[in-house]
Amino acid sequence: TAMLESLEGKKGLPRLKPPFPAAVGVYGCPTTVNNVESIAVAPTILRRGAAWFSSMGRPNNVGTKLFCISGHVERPCTVEEVMGITFRELVEKHCGGVRGGWDNLLAVIPGGASVPCLPASQCDDLIMDFDSLRDKKSGLGTAAVIVMDKSTDIVRAIARLSYFYKHESCGQCTPCREGTGWMWRVLTRMAEGRAEKREIDMLLNVTTQIEGHTICALGDAAAWPVQGLIRHFRGEIERRIDAYHGFLPEVGDPVMVEAAE
């Protein structure tokens, strides 16, 4: 809806919904807003039939998806694949595998910068569709897969994503306007170890105050990567804090913790 506002010559701020664009869009007229990927596949579905398209994939997750795979793989690419392919097959079939081999995998962001990361321990049989990734407390999102090997500074990487959302916030909603900048500043200190351990839970609590409290989804998108970092890499944040305060040496592999069942 911010795009519709821009088309009308106004400041690009998201609209409150309802009314939805399909009822009241550009200049008050019904307007359909679709992803280019959805429009591009429509002619083939019309030509070959809905049954053909729905025969691919898994229940409730049918058809194909464009996966844009970047990061630490041998050959980054964009590829159309059947929904429900495993992450490992996707990367090894189309990208030549993880840089340095599968055992060098640290984590993956499976659906673009707005979804929580998943650690390597959950990636062996990771199914790339909406339902399966939601069950893992992540998401397929835009299917922009970001692969990170063990050379990645995972805390700094998520802090960088947090800065992106701080920069992109339109400022219309207070939780997003104030929260994105606050999260970025705290994450930056955590990446350097200059935080306190009590701030980890404070940061997690702030993400829940942003999530679901904004007009558009940018607030959610800013909160979810931080939640994923704390869920799976809390130990790494704590290690850096201990190292900064002189309790531990600064060297060592990233420390992961699994989400409680």
C-alpha cells in the first residue's frame, strides 16, 4: 500500500487495512497488487491446468518456487524448483554445495532477511516449504536463501540486518521507528561483547513488543531475525560478553543452543 501511495504522488507510507487494495486501491479504485513471480507462472498454469501445477510439491505447499540462493555456496543462483525440496538437495544440486563442504555450514536464513535463521544442526533434512519451515519457527518468505558458513560472524550479520530495517523504517509506527534503532544499537554492542547478559532477554522482550504492533510487516521483519539469533545462538552472545569482561578467551567456535521443545 505504500507503493500505491507513491503512485498517487504522496509520501510512501503504508495504509491502514481494511479497506484492502482489492476494494480501494489507486485513486480509490479496486487494484490488484501481485508479486511478479505469481504473474509469471499464471500463463503456464492456464495452459497446462491447475491439476498439473498442484501435482508438484507437498500437501498445502504445491507447485514450484523461485529460490534465490546466495552467501557461502560455490555457485550462487536463482532457480525454479518444486516446493518441498530439501535445503541440502537444493544447495548441492544447483549451487555446487556449501563453500568448504557441508560440515562447514553454520546457519541458513531460508526465506530472506526477514525470517529467523536456522542452525546447521537443523538443516540436514530441512524441507523448503511454508509449513515445514513454520514448524521450525522460521519461514520460506521470499525464498531468498542466505547460506552462512563457519567463517560468518553470526551476531554481527544479524546486527547488519537490523541496521537495514532501521534504515528502511518509514517512521510512521512508534514500535518500528524506535524499536529498530534500539535493537540495532544493542546488537552492535552484543557483537562486540560490550553488553550485559540480562540484556539478551530484554532484547527478546522488545522484539515481541514490535512484532504484530505495526501497520505493515516491516516491524515483524525486523524482530524475527533477532528472535532466531537468540533462540539458536544465545551461547555465542554470552561467550562474547564473557570474553569482553575477561572471563573467557576471545577465540573459539560459535556456541549454539537449541530451542526448548
